[in-house]
Amino acid sequence: MLGPATYPGGPAARLRLLETRQIDDVVLLRHAPKDTSTEPR
């Protein structure tokens, strides 16, 4: 989905799933970068 680029936290940074929402026959997934200083791996 996304091509080569500079992403926050680098290529190994994980995202946290904030929300899922069904819109007709499509699902919207909303993510945010994990706060690595407070969240366990």
C-alpha cells in the first residue's frame, strides 16, 4: 500500500490499532504510532 519513504520511528516501528469502522462493504482501520517509551513490546 505504501512505497519507500521515511516513516516516523523507522521501518521497524509498529502501529497501534485505534479503531475499526465498517462503511458499507469496506472496513476503515485507523492506526497511530506506538509510544515505545510507555507501551510493552
